[in-house]
Amino acid sequence: MTAAIAVESVLTARGLTQSFGERTVLDGADLELRHGEVLAVVGVSGSGKSTLLYALAGLRQPEGGTVAWNGSENVWDLGEPDITLTRRTTCGFVFQFPAFLDDMTIAANVAVPLVVSGTKPRDARKRARDLLDRFGLGPLADNYPSTLSGGELQRASIARALVMEPSIVFCDEPTGALDTENSELVVGELRRVAAEFGVGVLIVTHDPFVWAMCDRVLRLNEGKLVEERAS
């Protein structure tokens, strides 16, 4: 059983461990993410940032340690299919390269998670359009992905990440394919998401520009997370 978790925490990890052969990438890593907070996890290439993100998001079970969402018990005690079902309503994802279905409009793409979860298509499309409007993409809702710029696609990815009203948004190098201007826009939108929706946003990044815009920065170093900058 996991230890008691503060009410304001949307994500708590304790003692995460993971090795690949003789190489240890997580060595008792601890992390806490609060409502409305934008947290950056940084580290050199190969330090284990992606391994950490997969563990925190319930995508790959670590060798040891616990992960809790919204004060729940250890996610890894749920088992499948409960992990997948809980993740679907708890976690949103923004990746470096937005993945959209080319033969569907942006609004239809954003609505997909809702439709898959059983929401009526009409209601799903309305929710998608409302979110696109919030990110200044309303006029592009009926466009196809190939007609949008990289920055516009990434903002649409944020809308899709929020469509299920998650409490946590995981971002894996969300500005890695963007120029400085679009990077600033995307991180600014993520900060607005945290403030307006109260979600916790965790950004895995190597970009110092992104770190500077986050509330806190944790560095993954030799398998442990060390506070580099606190809010």
C-alpha cells in the first residue's frame, strides 16, 4: 500500500527503480506533481527521462516503486485492463511529433478519444470544437492536418490531450520540432492549461528555454531526481 498522499497532488511516485543489464536508469526516484503546476524533468540524453515518463504514465511498469494518480493506490496494483481505462480518463499526452489521422479533420481527430470512450459523436465534436476555440484554432477545425503548421498541430495536440478532462498532462519533448517562437507559444499554452484547468503538467525536455518557463525543474541524475529549481 502506498503512503498517504497530499490532497493537492495529482501524481506521486516513490522509489522507482529500473535497470537495463548493468545500467541503472532509475535508482529510487521520487516525484510529486501538484494541481496547476508545470514541472520540467531534465537530464542528458540517455539518462532515463523517457523510462521515467513511461512509468509515471502507466505505460511501462518499473522494476520497483509505486506510482499514484490523484491520491489513489499504486497504479501498478490495478492490473489490466483497469490501468488502461484509468489512464484514459486521468492522463493526457502531448508528444514531440503530433500524430493525427490524415483523412480526418482536426476537430474529428481531437474528438477521437471521446468517441472511443462511448460519447455520442455529436457531443464529442462539440467538445473538440470548444477546446480548439480556446486555443485559437476554431477557424481551422474543419481543416485537415496537412494544412496546419507545426505550431498549430502542437496546439491541437494540447486540445486533444484535454478532451477527456484529465488531471495530468504528460509532455514528451513537446517543443523539440518547433522554432523558438512556436516553442514559446506552446509552453505558454501549457502554462495556461495548468492555470485554467487545474491540471498538473509534466514536461520531459532537454530545452533550457522550456525549463525557464516551468514552475519547478527536476534533474534526473544517476537514477535520482534532484530539485534544480523550486517555485
